[in-house]
Amino acid sequence: MVEVYIDGASAGDPGHSGAGIFIKNNGQVERYSFPLGILNNHEAEFHALIKALEICQSKKYSIISVRSDSTAVVHAVEKEFAKKEKYRVLLNQVLSLTKSFDLFFIKWVPSSENKTADELARQGIRLNKDLR
């Protein structure tokens, strides 16, 4: 099983945002940072999950366990429901992507267990071209 740690971060609400993805697969690790432009924190969290799923799909991973410190994203995925339209659109992308895996799990973890993904998300914020 591939362990995928994700985090989205925003420097403002909304503000420059980034996604961080840390993947552990059979002793190998992968680290990714992505600039996301101007988003609020919840949007950044959803986009981090979408990017992580796309990466895992492209690598043909079949069983993945995602860990996030975002209760909003974890609950939305578990319940397959988001109240606001802008989050429903992102959630639908997530749910569509999860169908490409034999098994998909998502679990909330405390921030203390998600430090690497958080650092990568903060690097993603700095990658936004507008900040240069």
C-alpha cells in the first residue's frame, strides 16, 4: 500500500497557495511542491488531494492510503458531500479520480504527523510566479 501525505496552504484567505505531497512506497519516498495561485485554504487542500491522486494514477498505484490534516477535506470525501458549490466541484473531481484505484483510503492525521507535506506546501506557495 502506498502512503500519501497531502497538505494545502495559503498565505492569506484567499492568498498565494501551494500544495505539498509526500509519498511513501516500499521504502522509497517522493516529494512534490506545486504553486496553486490565489485560493483559500480549503481550496488548496482539495487541490493538493487532486494533484496527489493524479500523480498516483499516473504511476499506476492500485492501493493508496491518503493522510491529511484537513478535517474539511477528509469529511467531505468520506461523506461524499460538500455544502458549498466551489467545494462540490472539487470533491466531484476527487471522487472521480478515486475510482481509478483498486482501493482508496483517506484518513485524518494531526498536523504533527503531516509536517513534511506542510513544508512542501509552503514551498509551493513560494513557487507562485507573482511572489518573485
